[in-house]
Amino acid sequence: MIEEQTDPRGDAAEPEREVGVGPHPAPWPDDPRFDPELLAAGDRRNVVDRYRYWTHDAIVADLDTRRHDFHVAVENWQHDFNIGSVVRTANAFLAREVHIVGKRRWNRRGAMVTDRYQHVRNHSSVAELAAWAAEEGLPVIGIDNLPGAVPLETTQLPRRCVLLFGQEGPGLTEEAWAASSLVCSIAQFGSTRSMNAGAAAAIAMHTWITQHVAAEDLPPSGV
């Protein structure tokens, strides 16, 4: 139930939406995927409805059966606060894995706990990432607005690939550019020369989705 609130000025405030669900009515479902504590107390986590009351491990195991064939990598030399946003978006688009290149520590605040459900791997250098990608047979696709890049809007991305992003400001390092088999730019029409890694990653991941996920496989909203 949504209750109408009144703010101190006497005006009707926006109704507050209750997040999640309350305790599960008896009898409880007989399924090992369900968490007895969540069934008893309710599930207020930021998860889609299909995962209500599921244990964390059960959710990850189910996601692992459906993950897409693209990976996301982002350079982390300056503790870029956008990395958390990249991880959250990778979870939303069900990336196979997120790769943090450089410093192991990164700002998790923007991830909004989604890193618990998303596989995250660290590489100490671009060379280490490139060697791993070569072993896996994955081309590295850099995303940056630099001379020589080709438009993302008119490029067919490989189904299996690593989408590599630089940081806010400097963008891809020269080493990352050299390790990329292809670099794609995102069309911009305003006055700014760049966009942050979180926004660029979201656009590139969604481009991959539109190219490789069939319409009939798109989930209903919120499911």
C-alpha cells in the first residue's frame, strides 16, 4: 500500500513507494533457492521480482546460466568514481565479467551492491588483460573519441569481445589503444569533448545488446 505523505509546508508530498516485498505468506515454498530469513522478514533488496526471497548464491548461479558473451574492462589508474557505475550497468546488461585494469581497489559506492552479483576480475596492467583476452580468443574493442576511431553507431561489434574503457578525462591510455583490435567512438553533438566512462559504457553495452539479443529474448520490464 502506498501512503500519501504531507510535507512540513502543508502540501501533499509524493507518495513513498515501498521497496521490495514483505514476509512471504504461509505455507512457504519448498525450494532450496529460497532464503528462510528473507521469507520470514521480507525481501527489500534491489533485485527483479523473479529473484524475490532467493539466496544470493542461487541468484548468481541462475545469472551464470544466462550471461552474455561480452566482457567489460575499465582502466583504474586514478580511482575513477565512474567504475561503480560501469559495474552496475554491466550487471543490468548481464555482462559475462567486469575487468578492472590497474589498481585493485575501486570506488564501489556507485555499484549499489550489484558487484555481489557480477563477476569482477582484476588485471595489474593492460598487457595482462590483453594476454588473458588472447588466451580466451576475445578481441579487445576500445571505446574512445580519438582520431582514427570508427563510429560505434555503424560498427558491428563481435559477439564475443571485451569492451575496454578509459577514465574520465584522459580516456584510453596509449597501451590500451595499442592492445585494441578496434577502437570505436560515440557520436557527440554538443560542446563537450568527452563523456564519463559510466555513460560511455552504458551506450556501448546497449549497442551490443541491440545487435546480438533477439527481440523475442528481451525480458518483460522488471523481470
